[in-house]
Amino acid sequence: MSEGTGSGTGGGTGAAEGGHDTRARHGAGSLAHRVPDLGALELLLAVARLGSLGGAARELGITQPAASSRIRSMERQLGVALVDRSPRGSRLTDAGALVTDWARRIVEAAEAFDAGAQALRDRRDSRLRVAASMTIAEYLLPGWLVALRTQLPDTAVSLLAGNSTAVAERLLADEADLGFVEGVSVPTGLDSAVIGHDRLIVVTAPGHPWARRRSPLKAAELASTPLILREKGSGTRQVLDAALGGLARPLIELSSTTAVKAAAVGGAGPSVLSELAVGEELTTRRLVSVPVADVVLARDLRAVWPTGHRPTGPARRLLSLTRS
């Protein structure tokens, strides 16, 4: 009767006490400090199923003392006894049976979470979209992709080749997972890692006067001579423009290294190309390398990805292959 009177006449006090009781029941701070971890819940479920703390410990691959310590820690955390231990085995208390039912739902939810995460990883790993500037796409990526195929035979790879500006645009539009560029700087919005180095060289057909010269070309002569060039936005063009202060004169502008090389071999005029791209032509004397003085034509080859989104899955595997 007195309890009923207290509830009826002391509404304000009762509400305050109720609020205090609610806070006491639910605690404060993160759930992580109040709810046992998955390992402890799995152990409790194993004890319930096997009726033995030792058997549960063996099933989970831990020692019995470790299992006992984990159960005691969970009991302290929850403030109730969960397991009665005796020489005949381990039996759940009434509270333990109730907690076990809740634990089963939590573990089932965690298993569904894990299955969903694995499905996301499988979907991610089923494809790899690569965007690369032309020199890397034509002369380096084929070997890397063959090596990747041996490691990830079920991953479908698509390669989008373009100039360095186009590579950056595709990455920022989420149309590629990993990119490769050859320019003098890292495009805005991208992080990068240097994966190699390259050198541009001046080349011409054997019949061109430069093929017979004995003294190196000077920067001024190179800048004043019309050249067969890659288009603006390409890494090759960026490096040449930086070396000549933007004074390079295009005789023809072409959008691929192969096209530039073919024009140079055909005698259309001198060009500036990656050393990677002309090895065979130099060996067979279809092109001749022309020495250059006081012009820096070295460049870094870089892997790039959107800032803050480090490559994962197949993209990370490909990145590691480029470094090996």
C-alpha cells in the first residue's frame, strides 16, 4: 500500500527516481563498455550447447583457465551469475539461459554482417578498373596484368588508356580503381606513389640531319624546331613543356605514343618519346637517338588514386606488383 501511495502522491519524485533508475540500468558511455564482446558470447553459447566449460574451451581453441576467466569477466560486466560450475560440468543459471538467448541473436546478426561484408569484398574483387597514361598502358601494364592474372585468375580487368589528365578525371569520377600517370606533378585530388622512373629522348629517322650531328642539341635549338608531339595533357608533353619553358613547337600533335613513333619512323620529323617506347626501333636503327644538352627530360612514373582512398583488393595487389 505504501508503495502504491508513493507512486500516486510523489509523481515528481517518482519520475526523478525512474529517470535515475533508467540511467543506472542503461549505464553511460559506449555500448562497447557494457556489452560483452563476440568472443565471450560465442564461448557462452558453446557452454550452453556442450554443458562443459572445458569442452567449450577446446572447441574455441583456448585454454580452460582462459575460458573461466572470460566467463567471470562477463559476469562482472553484466552483474549477474551466468554459469554454475561443478565437478559434473557447467550449467547455465536462469539468468545465463536468458543471456544466452540474447547472445544467440547477437551472434547470428554478426554472422549475417560478416557474410554481407564478404559479399562486398567478393564483388570488389571480381573486377579491377585501371586507367593509365599511354606509355605505361602500352609498355608496362601488359606485363603487370599478366602477373596479376596468375594471382587473381577470377578478377576481370578493364584498362582505360588516355593521357594523364584523362586518368585523373576517371579516378575522380569513380570510373577507375587505380591509375598510372607520367607527368611532372600529381593531379589535384589524388594521392600517389612513385613506381618507377623514365627518361624522354629525342629521336628521328636515320635520314634526318640530326641523326648525323656530333654535338648535342641545345635547349634553344630543340625549342625552335617543329616536333612531332603528344597532345597537351599527356605526361610526355607536360615533361617536355616543363623542360623547355612551354616553348615546344608542334609540327604534328598526336594522341598516342604509337602514332607519334610511327610518324617519326616515317620521316615526318624529329620527336621526343619515352625511352621505354623506342627500344626496338633504336636497336633496328629505324630511329636514332639524338643527344641533348642542358635539358632535363627525366620523369617519375606514378600510381595514383583518390585522396584518402588507399587501394584495396585487386588494386592493392596490382600496386604491389608494379613495385616488384
